[in-house]
Amino acid sequence: MTVAKRTRDTVLYIQSEWSKSHAEPIDPGQLHLFLCDERSGKLTEDQKVFVRSLRDEMRSVYGAVVCRLMLCEEMLRRNMVADADAYRSVFYPEGNNALWQLHRAG
């Protein structure tokens, strides 16, 4: 389920970013095929380069999120922080709530 969600998020992100600078959208079916297997899908070379770059960004973002969530869970388990708000106050003292707001919304 997590891989499917990551793929969905990646597709939405790529489509959004592509549409900012291109009049013609990327075909979602071809995009899915390419993300599953780079030998599949009929994307242009320009699209392939673009998709690879943004796919790699999303993989990095998901890796960072998983690391942060695992850290939070472990700190909670060891009673190093009382709750998620206490964890957030340690690692996001400037009030950067973006990760937590997305978590609560989804």
C-alpha cells in the first residue's frame, strides 16, 4: 500500500511540475508505465529526464519522512519525548509544521 501511495504522489507531483512549464500534459498512463519500468512507456527523451529527476526527489523525500517517523516512534517508545508535539518542538522549534499538517490531513 505504501509503494502505491508513493507512486500516486510521485505521479501527481510530476504532472503538477510538468504542467507549470509545458502546455501539453504528460500522458498519465505512459508516466505510470515508465515509473514501473523505464523500458516501458512512450515518453520523449525530455520527459524521461524530467521524470527521472522528480522521481528521485520524491524517493529522497519519502526516505527522509520515514526516517523522521521512525525516530519519533523510537523516542516515544523510550519515553524520551511525551508525545508527537514534544518531538516536533525538539526538531522543528521554529514552528515548521508542514510534515505534521500533511500527516493530520491525510
